[in-house]
Amino acid sequence: MSDAQFDAVQSGYEAIVEQSISFSGLKHDFFMAAKADLLQNIVARHFETPRALDLLDIGCGVGRLHPHLHGKFASITGSDVSDKSVERARRDNPFASYDTSGPDGLPYADGHFDIALTVCVMHHVPPAEWGAFLKEMRRVVRPGGLAVVIEHNPFHPLTRLAVARCPFDADAVLLSQRRTRREMLAAGFSSVDVQNFLFLPTAAPIARRLERSLAKLPFGAQYAAVGVV
Ligand SMILES: C[S@@+](CC[C@H](N)C(=O)[O-])C[C@H]1O[C@@H](n2cnc3c(N)ncnc32)[C@H](O)[C@@H]1O
């Protein structure tokens, strides 16, 4: 989907996603909370003081993840190719900063962030551009920082169903975790570790703990590939 198409859907973004996942009985926010929880867990394992870190969310869309991360980092910056999505994110989340990114890449200096995150964006990027996308992501993270790529598990039947029902995803090319890892290593990350999540349709703390113990099994609805710069 092009940036103009995401511009057109920004005001009804959550409703469209919820319609595509309605068979699960879960709300869009459930998935946002699970991602925020996973990110915080990853960050806490890698850094001593997460609250001192600057986070960039590439392809942040309308910024629905950010209320779940508010107060957990020194700063939250979102960027997206869709102007209208950035406008809405800025309006909804005054605690974060937002920028539109263009064909020349991300509008930030080398090594500007401690962590760069990208959630369900790469499957909208043409495969021929995956390498360049990841190199740009790596460029804006300081040495020793992290890049976290969260993507759909293409082998999960309910994920495939949700993608098939979602009008945004008509152009989606899903990435296997193996492919994402390979692309990240080729883009220069020194190591890449993959964690699976969204095994269970509940946010109960015990379920989250169980999910963490299963993280190496490729049966979650989504996964996070974590690259060290
Ligand atoms: C499915 S939405 C995900 C939005 C958000 N990350 C979330 O999880 O709610 C995909 C987003 O990726 C953005 N996007 C697509 N290609 C991009 C690129 N090359 N660079 C930055 N953003 C991109 C789109 O404009 C859209 O907002």
C-alpha cells in the first residue's frame, strides 16, 4: 500500500484492523499492549536504564502503540511516509515527536537513537527495498543500540486469515523470521535474535510469562527480530 493509501485510511485505521481480526474476539489495543510489553522486556534485558533511552518508531502510522510506551523512555519519536498518519499521531500523542520520512530516508543523524523499532511495516515495503530499509534503520541507531523488527508470522493460519481480510494488506509480502534475520545480518547488524509472541489470546500476566518461556518456538502469531548495532 502506498503512503497515499495510508493517508486515506488514517481516521478509520483501528476500525479497519478490528474488522479484519473480528474472528479472534480481540481488540486492536490488545495487540498494541502485547507489543509494548514485549519491547519493554527486550529493552530491559539489553540496557540498564530503559528510561534514559531515546526510541524511534519507523512507520509508526497513527501512533497507536505510543500511549502504551508513554513514560517508559526518555523520548519517543515516530516517523512515517504517510503525512496524514503523522498529523493524527501528533494530535493524539502530544508527549511524543513525529516526522514525515521521504524517499531520501529518515530525517535523523547517524546514531541518533538508542533503539529503532518498526512494527508491521516491512511487509508493505517491496522486497527489493528490504535491505536498504534495514540499513537506514541501522544507520540511525548508535553503536551498542538495538533495532527491533516486529512482523507477522507467515506460517500462522490465523495471521494469514487476518492479513487476507485486511484491505491494507492487499500488497503485503510477509517475511519469514529466517528471511528477516538474514536481511538484518546482511544489513550489518552484529547479531540478530528472534523472539516469538502472541501465542495466547489473553493479556493475563501468567500467560505473558508462559509466552516468554516459549519465545524460541515459531508458533506465535508474530515475532520480533532484535538486531544489535
Ligand atoms: C500496517 S501500518 C502499521 C502502523 C504501526 N506501525 C502500527 O503497528 O500500528 C504500516 C505503516 O507503515 C508505513 N510505511 C510503509 N512503508 C514505509 C516506509 N518505507 N517507511 C516508513 N513507513 C512506511 C505506512 O505508511 C503505514 O503507516
